[in-house]
Amino acid sequence: MAFALVALLLGFTAAAAAGPPVSVQVEDRAGVLDRSTLLPALEGIEFHEPTRVVVYTYNGRAEDNLNEEVLRFARTEHPEWISADGQKWADGLFIFALDPVGRHVGTYMGEDRKVSLEQRSDIQDAARDLLRDAQWTDGTIAGVRRAAELINQPWYQSMAFLVTAWVTAGTAALGAGAWLIVRAVTRSASRKEIERGDQSYANVSMDLEVTELNAATIPASSRYGSQVLEKHRTFLNRYNLASGLANRVHALSNGALGIRRNLKLAREYADAASELDALDDVIADSNALLNRGSTWQTAWDRQLAPFRSDLAGLEQLLTRRHAQGESATAAALRSFRDQSLRDIERWTADLAEERISPEKRWTASMRPGPSSPACWRTTLRPSSTAMRKTDAKPS
């Protein structure tokens, strides 16, 4: 949008130039101008409208009134510079007047070439520095050139419009830049979510047959196993849902990935695939534990990992501000942690030596007692790698 606006402005600028002056008349009564330099320069200046250019110089005094002198000279020597009613300057006329001795400069123009007082000062200021250095010819050229820019200037070239246009263009550019950044960030986030989903979905797809076999051998009579089987009943439906989401996100174009609603879709796919990946691990671990498969120890350690992590983080939790780490409650939690760590070692040894079955271990953990504090809730909750069997919570 910003580039289009700039191009439009440049196009207007190119179209605005009407051409060189209709005529250039030099009345150098002060004898300070280099005509061989002045005339070609003025004849090459382009005005927005056909304009007659007059340059008048004379040697006056500092106390002279330049306006009166120019009017006197026009009435005496060039009445064609004045309108028919004698009250105004003739239409289509621009006069640049200079008094190098009295140090005066003035600009005069017909009614159809008038500019504002501010613009009139702008024209004179364009020449003033050069005139101060007695560069009379160059100063005159600079003044006439600035006059050509301002006389009958199209509205779209005015300073107010240009400032507004450039501010608008700048704002549009910033807005476009911010929009592009947001789209790029969203696109990158979408790709990461899709990659996360693909990794989990691939794991689930490769293990799909194994997962079904594992589920088929989980004892339905087991209280622990029955809860896992209940989750498995929806496994295939959820897998089909994830497959549909996978097809949808992979059909998205590069541009579409930058849209926020598609980032939400990619995240939905990744979450669905991750949950399936966790659930098939739960099914495999449940089968290994309940049937004492060759990998039961790995499954057991994986199931205990979240519980161990919770216990390991207790001390850090109690050292936080306002945690009241020296309170009786804190002491009870530490005692629970220490007892739980001892229990874990004992349970592991009992299972390894087959003094107790996984089913009995799980059933015993559901009853309050020395080895299963009332504040310890056994849940079946998938984590990032496996379903948590034990989740310690303070009561």
C-alpha cells in the first residue's frame, strides 16, 4: 500500500510540470547579472502553468520602498505588466525584483499566479543566502526556480498534503511491516506445532498394531487394567480424528500457515497426537506390568518417574517465599516424601522378587495405610511419556 502511494505521488509529480516560461524578459538596470548564464537557466525552468518571467534590477538605497519602485518602473517602461484596469499585475506574469545596493528583493505576480504570503517568503528565502554573498545571478535563478515550484502548485504537491501522504505511507508501511512480522511468527509457530504433531503421530502409527496387541492382553478383570482398557475403547476414534487433523494441516499452504486460526488447528493436531502417543505408552506399560513381561521394570520406572519428580521438587517448593518451610505442615510433607521414597524402593524389591503382584500393589495403594498415606491419590493420568500411576498430593 505504501509503495503504491509513493508511486502515485511520483506519477503526479511527473505529470505536473507544464513547461518552460512563455517568455523571459531581463531588465538589468543595476548591471549585476550574467545574462549568458541567467537566460539559459531561466528558460530551462518548468512552470506548472504557462508564465511570463520578468527580472528587474536597479541600484537603490536601503530606505527605498521596492514595491513603489517596481510599480513606477512598470507604469513608465512596461505598462503591459499591469492589468487593463491599472489595479493589478497582468495575468500570467511573474516578476523577480532585486536591489543589490539597498539589499531588497521582491516578487510580484498576476492574480492567476498568486501564492500565499508564506510561499512568497519561501521564494525570497530561496535566493537570500546567495544574494547575501553577492551571487546575484545564482540568487535570481534560485528565486525563480522556487517560484516555479510554488506558483499554481497542484494540491497533491503541497507540503501539507505531502506530509500527510508520507505520514500515511509511513504508518501503512509500519502497519504492513508489523502485519508481516505477525504472519511470519505465526507461520513459524504453526510449523513447530505440525512438527510436534508429526513426531507423535508417526510414533502412534508405527506402533498401532502393537498397541492393539497390548490392549488385547491386558486382563479385563484387573481394576487397574480395566481403567486402561476403558481409555483404549476410544483410542481408534481418537486416532481417526488425529488422522483427519493431520490431513487438514498438511494441506495448508505456506501463506495459510501464517493465519492464527490455522495455528490453532495445528496446535489441536499436535495435542491430539501427543495424547495418543502417551496413551499407547500407557497401554504398553500396563500390559508389561500386569503380565510381568520382559520390559516390566522399564514400565514400572516410567510409571514412577512423575511421582519421583514430584517428591524431588518438594524441597524447592518449600523454600519459596511465603511457603512457611519451617511449619508443621512442611515437616509433615518432608516426612511423607522420605517415607514415600522408602516405600518405592520396597515396592520395587517386592515386585522384582515376586513377593507381590502388580495388581495387588496397585490395589493396596488404593487403601489408606502405612504404605499408602491417605494424602496419596492413585490416578490414571497420561503424561508426556506415560500415564501416571501415582500422583502424590498433600491433603
